[in-house]
Amino acid sequence: MIVLSCNDVSMAYVADNIIEHISFTVNENEKIGLTGLNGAGKTTLFNILTESLEPDTGVIYKAKGKKLGYLKQNTTIDTDKSIMDEMLTIYDNIIKLEEEIHKLSHKISSFTEDDDQSELASLMETYAEINEKFEEEDGYGFKSKIKGVLKGLGFPENEFDKSINQLSGGQKSRVMLAKLLLENADVLLLDEPTNHLDIEAISWLEKYIKDFKGAVIIISHDRYFLDNTVSRIFLMENKILKTYNGNYTEFMKKRKVELEHEIKQYDEYEREIERQEEMIKRLHAYGSRRNIRQAFSRQKALDKIRKIDKPNISNKKVQLKFTPKVKSGRDVLTVENLSICFNDYKVFENVQMNVYRGERVGIIGPNGIGKSTLLKIISNKLRADIGSVNTGHYVNIGYYDQEQTNLDSENTVIDEIWDYNPELNYYDIRTMLSQFLFSGDDIFKIIGDLSGGEKGRLSLLKLMTSKANFLLLDEPTNHLDIDSKEVLEDALLNYEGTVLVVSHDRYFLNKVVNKIYDLSSVGVTEYLGNYDYYVQKKAELEETDEEDNISATKTQINAQRKKERENIRNRQHREKTLKDLEEQIEIHENKISELEFELCQPSTYSDKFLIIELNEKLNRSKDELEILYSKWEDVLES
């Protein structure tokens, strides 16, 4: 079943066309990735689909009764409400139904034999109707659903009551994503949903999207994420949209073959045109009437040949090359027993790290664990409470801040680079800016008015001109399109210096780094490989290592076996507890249904005391059911 379609849609800003003659269909439960360069028109298309923009031509079709949910890339929220209270606003109708049920229950229980029995009958009927609606709308399960989504997106339960205005920009974005996922939309439009998510939360979102019963269209530059979620790719390029079946990796393979075929076709076309034009010139040169007629005839045929456009293989890309001014010593960085606290809250402790010349090291870990803080300490922008950070001989640090605080928001683009490199002339500055896609009047833009991607490119240019031999990179792929990410990856792979990078971009980590530090509150764990190696090794370490047990002492073996037996008993106990709770829940739900049915019987209306008794039993059963659900959740999460 088609839930959304776009037919011959075009849109222009002033005189420039943004998108032209775009048509596609989206089926129920389909998962689609929307990719393309920054500025290709992806967000414009989303705004058209949500009716925020009206296209110049074309028609948008949305299946009747289907609801669209849209997560904007740079969305924010401003409220004094807590995270949980904001989530509860989604369920206002259910909460009102619950309040109405309580009011009716109280009113029914206050009836006496002398009261109007017809009014009681009417109240009982209303009660039954509202209660049925309450159950249909998941009145007993919506709070559990809220908790599940918030925890999945990285909010611990002790933060549910935290005011939203106290949150960071990234946390606010996660709140908006949580709201969207809870709003029961039939079609989700997600613009860079993995921004501000750590790897664990991204993995949770991947599973959520896979299990989601509706359709999803995702704008994302996260290639790993697209591979794990979508089965079709929409490519926005040269103002048009092309569709490809498969995930991102499959799309790239097909795209490569397609481009090779287009290049071959174009080359053949060019050769044929050249051959025909040469023949026409010769015929004209011969000068006879017959030759001239043949020349005109060939020219006429040539004019009718369908023109083949040159394949789009020369899109402008950032030209990036990091060249250290001097070579550092072998020992680049030594971190010993590093700890830091903020307002008596211990962020991390006992961090030990060694980084050597030529290494490309990744730092991973959950949001809020202190990865950016660690980079700031290493770059001497923060002081640690305990421990030491030492850099080796001839180490020159270049620091890329994900928040671009190194940029003066009031400066123009050209002044920002010129102030940083006063020895360069105007022509050199303009040349470098053009290599980073700042041309024409773009160089006079105020930095505060730039997009996230533009600020990212400008920060990378500053970093490139620093000639540093030790790069500290904090989420460098954020806001970059896929082409720019690939350019950055290739530049770092060819870089002769040393790299220490914080990133949630698993594709980037997989391609670039050769060592990973997994940061936690109690230190770091070292993995000598890329991201895939880290995943594999971590899985192995989480399993019982039989080889290690061989060299263990008898006491250790016995202790391990005792622990395993205890784990088995705990698991069995947990499974039995869950089963018992589920049986009790089922009994209580049946009991509630029976009581509600009995309350709705005409024979009950005339017996005031019976009504009171039944209502008391019903309320008790509901309270007990709520307790059982809470216990079930606790056991499930333990």
C-alpha cells in the first residue's frame, strides 16, 4: 500500500531551481535513505512533504488517515517542563480519560438506593465506554513506553525529572526525537537523527526503526546507520532524484557501475560526434555539389542525435591535505592517572593513555562520559583534578572543536583565515577558501550566519593551515556530507602526523583509526584495531574465556564455576519471577474486565452497596496491577 507519493514536483528559490520534476512512491513499512551533497535539496523536499513549503509545480499525495512525523536537523525546545512532563503532553487525551474514569468511579460509588437509578445506569454506561477507550489507547502501558524510549536514547531514569531548559542542545534534540517516536506517526521523516547520539543510542535507534511498523525516510550522512536500517536509497543530485534498491553499500556499488557505464556512453558519443563533424568538414572541403549535399544531410542527421550530458563525476569537493611543519618524537602523548570532577560529580578517573607517532586513535564512549573534556585537558584548555598529561618532543597540537568555539562569530570568512595566517596574501587566502567551497560573495559571509557544514569546513581549513603534527579532532564528521567525509578520511589516512579523534561515526572509525580507547567513568580500555575489531573483541571479552581458565588456579576455577552457577540460578530465578508476574498480571487484567462487566450489568444498578463494593475491588485491582507492572519492568531491566 502506497502511503506517500510525490509526482512531478519542482521548486525554485528566486531564479534558481532547487529540485526539478521529482517523482517517487513510498510504501507502507518501507525504510528509505535520502542522500546527496549538502545543498542538494533534501531538507527542501522534507519541507514540501510536510506542507511547510508549497512546490511551484507537482502534487503530493498522502494516504487518508496517515500521520506524518518530522524531526528537523537543528530542532530545539524551550520549556521549564521536566523531560517526563514533556513526554506526557503527548498523552493528554489518555490522562484526561484516566481522570474522567476516577471521577465517574467516585460519583458511582456515592449513589444511594434513594438516588435516581436511571442516572446511575447512564453513568455506568459512560464509565464502560470511557474505560474501553482508555484500554484501546494503551492507557495501562504508555508510561512504560515513555521510559523505554527515553532510556534507549540515553536518558537515565534519575534525569526524567530534570528541567529541559537545563539540558544541552544535543540533549534537547534527543528529547524532540523521543517525542516524535512516541507520537505514533505512520510515516517518519528524520533529518540527521543520529546527531547528538552516542554509539549505544544509535544502535537502539537502528533496532527501533527496523521494528517500526510504518514507513521511514532518513536524511543521513551516517553510512553505517544507513547500511543497518534502509532497503532503498533516494539520491538527490543535479536537482533530480534517482532511486536505488538496497542499503548504502549496495547503492554505492550500483552507482559506481552506473557511472562507469555513463562515462563509456559519453565517450562513445563524443567520439561519434567528433567523427561526424570531421566527415562534414571533409565533404565541405571537397567542394562539389554532391559533397555539399552529403555534408548538409549528415549535419541534419547529427543535429537530430540525442544529446548525452556529461556524467556528474566532477562535483566540487573539499580539497584537504594536512601537512605537518615538523616531525614529532616517537612518544606523542602520555596520560597517567587522569581524573576530573564537576561540582562534586566525578566524570572519569584513572585514565591511562599512550599515543605514539603515526597512530590514528579513536576515543569512544557514551554521551556525557567526558570524551570532549578529555580532549580539552590534552589541548590544555582545561585542568584535570588529578593526574598528568605530557606531550613528547616537537609535538605541535591542532585542535578541532565540534562546537567551533575557535571561530569568531562576528568575523567574515576571509578575515577569519587571514587573521590566523597574516603572512599569506589575498590571492593565497582566496585560493584556499575556494578549495573549501567558499567562492564569490561567500567569502564575505559573517561566520555567525553560516550553516553547521560551512562552519565545519572553515574549522578544517584553519586546522590544515596550522601545520600541526598532532591533531585532536572532536566529532569532525558532524555536519559534513558524505563526499566531504570521504575527503577527510582520505586526508587523515595520508597524514604523516598523529591523530586522536572523538567520534560516534562508526564508518569513519572503521576506515581511519588503528587503535581505540573505550572511555568509561573508571578509566579506559585499549583495543588495537578499528571499530569492527573493537566490536568483535568486546564480544569475545564479554564471553567466558576458556583459555584463560586453563592457566587459572584451582581456587579461581572453582570461584568462576560458582559464579557461573550463581548466574544460571539468578537467570532461572529471573525467568521464573517474570513468568509468575506475567501470570499475576493476566489474572488481574481478567479480574478487572470481570468487575467492569459486572458493574455494567442492569441488575447491579439497583444495589448501591454492591456498586460501592465492586468499585472498591476495581480500584484495588487497578492499583495492584500498576504495582505488578512496575515490578515486571524492574525485573526485566535488571
